[in-house]
Amino acid sequence: MLERLRWLIVCRVAIATFLLVIIIFIDLKQTSLYPEIRFPSFYSLILTTYIISFIYVFLLKVVKNSHLHAYIQMVCDVFLITLLVHITGGVSSIYSVLYPMVIIYTVLFAERKGGLIVATACSLSYGLLLNLEYFAVIAPQYQSIIPEVQRNAGYLYSRIFIHALSFYIVAFLASFVIEQEKTARTLLAEKENAFDQLDLLHQSIIESVDAGILTIDMEDRIKSFNRAAVDITGLSVADVLNRSIHEVFPGYASLFARYSCIQTGKSSGRRMEMNIRNRNNEELILGCSLSRLRGSQGEHIGEILIFQDLTSIKKIEAAYEKSRRFAFIGEMAAGLAHEIRNPLAAISGSIHMLKKDLKLDPTDERLMKIILRGKDQLENFMKDFLLLAKPAAGEKEWMNLNALIDEILESLVYIPDWSENITVEKNYPEPSLLYANKREMQHVIWNLILNALQAMPRGGRLHIRTTPVVVMNERQCVQLDIEDSGEGISREDMNRIFEPFFTTKERGTGLGLAVVGKIIENYSGTITITSEKEKGTRLRVCLPKNQELAETETIFTKDVRVA
């Protein structure tokens, strides 16, 4: 209310200044036309208005009651207007129109009651002034130019009555408008409050849902992005808002095409999936649901996309499928083991006995070596096959992984896959102690290094590094890194390298890495492969440092990446 009072003072000064300009203009240009007019009274009144306005400013700091301050200004304004009417012709003055202005702003401050009080004050002031001038109690201004008809009593009282009636009508109308305006403001405030609460509820629901939700307008621009969407994708709201959906989700076009086919009945099923990459460039698999976004009148205004992260579920499904395959292999191995190993042992023993007693010519000797080499390959295949199906139980012991790597490297020097152009770089900061079965660890390291050597037929660099303590899943682990500068692995083969019987080598069995993966899985470890074609491959194996103290069931993870 104090702010309104300040604006009232400013408006009053502005009106007084406007009247002052008019009076100065008339005083300078038209004095000869109206010699009876004397202007000092005008200047005195305007000066009084300025002085009172400055007093009002002072009272704003002194008088704390805003309503009292408002009534003081209203009474003074009625007095000033009455004085202005007196000095500008009384009954013939046009400035009586200023009374309604006081009544209107009184209603703004004091509502209908205050408006009626001021309307009464204006009526009494105006009527008293005209009566005092009519009965010559006070000398009227410009009496010589007042028409005779305006000195008639009937005309005088009719003007008083009409003005008084107009004052009350203005008070009633202004109060009615103000009341309607207040009612409208109240309703608007209630509606705004209800809308804010509804919007807050809507936002709370959207933000509380665990599924990612985003809305798209007709121009394929993202208009909203909830908290779950931020958590799933790793993208902030500022990163995606008002951007094209095709920039943020490149697979949206095929998703929308599938949705259109479902809508037209050309395709069945409602489940849709889309692959994206998050802020860390990691690939995510999203299960998506797309539907039309409609306005209040049912018109189509965009699309709403709801999605969930299925990456971990897909990994679990892959692990389950792998376990299922291994279970099938185990059942098959159990049946084949007795059927193959016993005849193979008999054949092997018979061949060795025949070889001792027979004197063979060079051709037969070469054929015998082929038979023995085939027998050895078959025996190795059966051992790997049984190890894949059911790893052999063995005693665990504390071992230094660095020393085991050195032993294997010394043995690999004598195999055909070794090349003199291979440079081995070893980085052992300190002993890497591991509690595991030595035979299983030999099998893991042998196969991993052998694959690296076979990827460098013309030579290259083999880098081996061990890290004795790495925290993984809140456990201390030993980390082994093997990096080669060989041919690398193609994108098509990357996701199949741990599958049994998958191999790219002419004489390979496809069981080497499958057995490695099975052993690492049994130790609740992880293996990560990063490869770039023609630039090499890096393998990272993490194994719990002390399996006996951390028998926690975890899902074996194989992470393969193509640069």
C-alpha cells in the first residue's frame, strides 16, 4: 500500500505541473483577451499543491498507518479541488470533474466505504462552495463573465444535485469494479495455486518414475527429460533440451518406423529396443515404448518415449545362455568321455607297443608319426573339452604370478609360433601374490600369451604387466595386462571369441579362450579385451587375490571392445 501512496503523490505532482504549464501558456498568450482574469491565485494553489506533496513524502516516514495517511491525502485533495473550482469560476468551473478522480482512488485504498465517505465530502464541499458564492458570503471569481442564467437558483441547485448524484454513482461503480477485480484476482490466485500444485504433482510423478521419460514435439525436438532419463543416459537436461531427437538418439528413426508398422498392423509385438552410447561412450541397450502425445483437445502434439536400461538384463541373459550351453556341453562330455577316452587309451598303448617291435621304412615311420601326432591332438582336445565342461578339482596355493609368467615364457620360446622378431616387455612393479590352482593359472596364462604370439606371425611387441593390488567389487584383486601389436580382432569375431569351438585358426579347436573364460568365471574374475584391427589387442584379467576369503557369488563378465 505504501508503494501505491508514493505513486499517488507522483501523479498529483504530475497533474499540478500539467495545469501549471497550461496556466503559464494562457497567462503569456491570452491576458489581453481576458483582462478580468488574475493568475496569482492559480500559482498560489499549485505552489500549495507542491508543498503539500512534499509534506506527504515526509508523513510516509512518520505516519506508519497507511490507511490514515490515505485519508489525509483524500481530505486535502477534496479541499484543493474545491479551492481550484472556486478560483476558476465556481458554478461554471470545468475542474469539478477532478472530484471523481479522488473518489476512484479512494475506492482503491479504502474500498466502497471510503468511496462513499469521500463522495459525501465532495458533494458537501461542492454544494457549500456554490451556496457561499450564491449568497455572497465569499466573493466569486470572474463574476463579470458569468452568464446571467448561471446566477439562477434553480440552475445552481440542479448542478449541485447532478454533481452529487454523479459522485455517488462513480463511488458505486468504482467499488463494483474493484470488488470484481479483487474477486477475479482471488480466483486467479486460486487457479494458479491449483495449477502449480498440479504441475508439482505431475513433475513429482514424472521424476519419481524409474523409467526414462522424454517428450518430443512435432519438429522432433526434445521438450522434457526426467531424472531417470538423466541417470540412464548420463546426459544432463541442458545437453538434450530443444535438441533434435535424432542427434541424441541416432536409432530413433528405426524405432519410429517400427512403431508406425505396429500402429498400421504391419508388425506384431510391442517390445522395441534401441542401442545408444552414454556420456562415457559405453553402449547401452534400451527397452523402449513409444506413443503419441496429445493436447487438451485430443490433437496430436508430439510423441512420448519411455525407456529402461536393459544392458545388465541382456548381460544376465547372455550369461544364462552361456551357462546353459556349458551345461549341455557338460552333459555331452560326461557321456562321450567314457566312450572316447577308453578306446583312445587302448589305441595309444597299442601303437606304442607296436612301435617298439616294428622296424619301419621311412614312409611307414612318417605315417606312424602322423598317427602319434593325431593321437596327441585328440588327447589334448579331450582334456580341454573336459576342462571346459567341468574344471578339474585341484589344490590351491599361494603363488607369485610373476614367476609363473616367466616360467611360461621360457617354455613358449621353443614352440613353432615363437618368432625371433618378437620383443617381450615385462613390467612387474612388485610380487603379485595370488591364491589359486597353479595348473589352472598356467592354462590361462599359456593360452592368452599363445594367442598374442599367434597374432604376430611376423614379429612385434609383447607387453606384460601385473598390478598386485586392484580394488574390484570391494575386493582386492591381482590384475594382469597382456598387450600385443599384432593383427587385432575384427568386429564380427569380437563377440564370439569366448564361444566354444569358435576359432579363426586352421588347426585350432576353438576351446582355448572358452576354457580360459570358464576358469576366470569360476574364480569370480573379469576379463576385458580391447582390440583395433591391424594395431593390436590388449587383454586385462582381474582375479580375486584370496578366493578363500572372498567366496562371493558374482557374474563373470567378458567385456570386448573394438576401437
